[in-house]
Amino acid sequence: GEAFTLADARGEAWVFHVVGGVRGVTKSVWAARRVPAGHLAVVANEFTIGELPSEPTDDFLFNKEIFHAARDARLWDGRRALHF
């Protein structure tokens, strides 16, 4: 997988993670989390987003097939929050 940190001139920043997809479901799986104002993000050799909400929010964005892909790949059972 890959990790990116994106920021604009206004100071809005996001941590973005992307991994390969699941055949027949999606070509890639990605998630992004907004870095709160006044905070910083450290991304060192592992994904840091953590638990995802069940739907995208103002602070979390993700591939619409992320839950389906995680279940099909047997990485998540659907009973708890998905930890990305």
C-alpha cells in the first residue's frame, strides 16, 4: 500500500492510504482522514487511519466498496468497525 499526506494553502490536510483492490469488487481500496486543525500527522511505515465510520463524513472519505472488499478478502467479519 501507499500513504500520502495532502495539504492546501489554507491549511486543510488529509492523510490518504491506498492498497490494491479485490478481484471482482474494486481495482483499489482507499481511505482518507482529515487532519484536525492545529494537529499534525505522522505516517511512518504503517497505515494510521484506524476505525472507519459506516458512511463517509466531513472527516473521513473512502472507496464506496471498501466494506464489500474487506469482507470478500476475509479481512473483516462485518461485526465491528473496520480498522483500516
